[in-house]
Amino acid sequence: MEVTFEQRYSYEKSDTFLTFFAIANGREINCIISYEALQQLSGCDGLDMEPAFIKHRSVIEDLAKRMIQTGELTDGQVLITEIAFGFSFTIRRDGPMIQG
């Protein structure tokens, strides 16, 4: 299944999540990442969600793509929470890399 991501995303400073959008089989899928998941991915507390999302976007989109392709949807949406990071990833100089 081909999965692509739109450049747009939705976030308000008062939100505890950020929404970005995927297209799979011609259908738009809301992908939601929680503040806690972004903290876990970036390895720091008190972060601003938007810059953290932009910095780690490729890793986040890779995870969302895997979740879409394996059918891990909740009410037709991808929900990335800290629990979703049940795989290992390595922090590299240029950012995290999913390993498995």
C-alpha cells in the first residue's frame, strides 16, 4: 500500500497533540502524535511540539506509515502515543533512526 504525507499539519499551543495527514489508497487519514510521544522521541522535557515535530518528522512519518500499512488504526486514525514507541531507536547526530 502506498502511503504519502501532506505537508500541512495542525497544532495549537494549548493542544497536547499534533495532527498531520496521510493519504493511503486515495483516502485521507488523520495521524495524531501526543506531546508525551514527542518528548520520548526527542529525549527532552518541556519542548515546544511544533519544532520537535518538524525536527523528527521523517521518523514520525515512518512510524505512522508502518501503522497504516499494518492496520493499526483507532477509529480510522493513527494515534501515536508513547506506547507506540515499543521498538528500538537510536539517537544519531542527525536525529533518531528506527531500528525495528
